[in-house]
Amino acid sequence: MKLIYPDIDKLLDIGIALSSETDSDKLFEKVLDAAMEVTNCDSGVLYILDDEEQLWIKVIISKSKNVRLLGADINSANFPPVPRSMQNVCSRAAITKMPINIPDISEDFYRDFPGGKAYAELTEYKAKSLLSVPMKNNNGDVVGVVQLLNALDDKGGFTHFTQESEKIVFSLSSQATTFLTMRNYALEVEKLLNSFTQVIVTAIDARSPYNASHTRNMARYAEGFMKYLNDTEEEPFSIERKNLFMMSVWLHDIGKLVIPREVMDKQDRLGAGMDAILQKFHRFELQAEIDFLRNKIDKDGYRQRLAEIDSLRRLVKDVNYASVLSDSKYELLLEYGKKTVSGSDGDEPLLSPEELTCLLVRKGTLTDDERQVMKGHVVMTRLLLEEMSFSKNFSKVVLWAGSHHELLDGKGYPDGLAGASIPLETRMLTIIDIFDALTARDRPYKSPMSDERAFEALTEMAGQGKIDARLLKLFYDSEAWKDKE
């Protein structure tokens, strides 16, 4: 048999190729290719052990049959798993953790390994020699098996696998297993981080009954949007880039953790102050009655004061829940704000400066000061994420999540970024964030827009140079926005 002894450069090349591969299927393929190359054999199979200690085929390569199956091809072939049993060569190699080298497969072989006959018939492949090598990690645990079939001599004839072959394949498989184990550890840590992130965000959203579905909706939009971009090849997202973007979506509002609930959940202009102002009006009415009984005011004056207080009460109730404050009511409130009424401690204003500030909010429920507090969640998102020990690979999460309220015209916040200084991922995040805010059905301070009206509003923003018009069109075309709670 011709055994190719790889030189140091060749081994280094194989090591670099294995260590740089992030796709499991491609990694398995490279391992099997390398093992077949250095042993000069015709065919090979790579198995991976599952939690139930069954071996699943991940790669099949056969030169003589011109076959190369991995990934989706293997899944569609529906190869059954090899059970844990000493009756199968690959399984015995996994159980004993020792290589099995069969120089000449005869009928006696199938008597010792009856499981092999079924697989030979299934694949319609006649094996003459076999080498089955367990893939062990640095803890000595078997994670899979590399099985090579039909070693070839210098003339292309069948021969046996040598002991040198065992050593080289064992070395290659151990090297690959180390990289695979490290990658699996990294994936487990990443999975744990993603799970933890989603749990934390769900808890944050649960603080507010009016924001509970926001982040989950955005995650669905983002998944569908990226799938569309990949399908159309408009802006392909690799697995790594997709994971980074999804984490940015999940964490974009983590700063709301420190926003006072009385601000974040403010349903109306007065908020908790509504009860206090109604009690004050009732006290004014009682004081008017006392003044009348003490002859400080006559009957007409008493009726006039009660009517004024009642009129103000109805105005306050109306304005408090209105989505938009009209000019006429704005002016009327200003007039009431100048008036005083007799109280137990002297004259008091009908409306205090604080109450008037709340009631004069033109649109929405938040005063300017409260709006600044709410805007602060973006800064807090960045500060909180900067405190996390993100690796270099995840550093973009802080940038993307911490700038989702920036606008292309430079009039966003918190940094007033503009144009090319705003990454594409942030632009996507901004669009889906605004869309969900406009269409949300669980916001008590406003009625939800229809999807069509929301896109009209977004198109207006794009026309004003605030958001990316190209990405907005792609988002609309993706129909990912239809997937909401």
C-alpha cells in the first residue's frame, strides 16, 4: 500500500484548515478528506456520537462511486444510526476507544460484526480492508469515529491499512476533535448567552404590561428580514453576522431596566397625579361651600365657583386622555392656569405649574423632562452593555443596540450620528423598532396604526432623509412585518 507521509508543512496546513473552519459539516468533510489523503484509501465515513451513544453518519466519501455526501444530502438519505453494540465495527471502536484494523474483510468478518453486513447491503459497497478510529477529545471521551475503507497500493489495487496509518489518522482525528470540542464549548457559551439575554429581556418587558411583546415582535421581524435578504442576496447575512444582529435586537431596550415605571408606563398626561387633582377640585368645592355658609360669597358667587370648578374638571379629564391636544383647549388651559381660588391657606392656583406642564403636552403623555428620561434608555443600554465582558466578536452588539434611535439626518439621539456613520444593522434595527412602535396594540397612550399607515409614515421619514429608503423597501418586500403577536 502507498502511505503518504505528510511533511510538517502539510500537517500545519491541515491544522490551519481545521482550526479555521466554523461550519461543522465542512469541518467533518475536511477531517475525512485529510484522513483519506494520507492513507490513500478509496472510501470513508465519519460518524458523530449523540447523547444516547448512537453513531450518526455525517460524511460519506467514495472515489470509486463518485459519491460525496454531507449536511443536507446526508439528512435526506435517512441513514439509520448505528446503535451502541459490539456487533458494529465503528460502535466497537467507540466503546473500546481503540482503533480497529481489519486487513482482509471475509465472511468471518460479518460473523463477528453482523451489523456491518446490513450497512454494506444498504450502501451497495464491497469493502476489502477497513480502519475504524475513534475520535477522542482531550478528556478521553469519544465524540465520533472515522472509518476508512479499501486502502490502495501504488498501482491502485486493494491492500491493507498499516499501523502508521492508524497513528496518522488517530492524530488527525484527535486534532479535529479538539477543534470541534472547543467550537462546541463556544457554541454552548453563545447559546447560554442568548438564552440568558432572552430571559432578561422578557423580564424587562414584563415590567411594563404595555411593552411586553415589543422585543419579541422585533426578533421575529429581524429573523424574517434577514432570511429575505439572504434569499434575494441583497445583503447576505452569515451565521455569525446574523447572531450578532439578533443579540442586538434582543438587547436594544435593556436600558429600560433603569427607567422609572411611572415614566415608562405613563398612560395619560397626569399619570398618578390624576387622583390628586380630582381630590383638590373636591376640596375647592368644599371650601366654596364653607365660604358661602360664612357669607364670604353670595349664592351667585357660590354657583359660579362650582360651575368653574366643574368645567375645569371636565376639561382636565378630557385633555388627560386625549392623544393630541387641540389649540383651543391649549389656550383654555393657559387661562385656567392664571386663575386662583380661595383655599384653606389663602388663594391657590386652580392648576399648579406642574399640573399645567403635564396637561399642556401637545401629543402623547410625556412632558419634555419625562421624554428626556425616556430617551436616556438608549444611553443606559450602551452603558450596561459596555459593562458586560463581550468578546471582540460581539463588540458590535454595543454599537448597533446603543444607537438604534440615531437618524440619517443627524437629528437622532444620543450622539446625533448621521449618514455613513450609522451602520447598516443599526439602520435595520431603527426601521423595525419604529414600525413596531407605530403598530403596537398594547400602548395605552395611543391608538395603533394599521400596517399600511405605518409604512406611509416610514416612507415620509425616508423622504425626509431620516431612515434608509432602500432598506425600508426591502423590509416591506420581505413581509417579515406580518409576523407579530
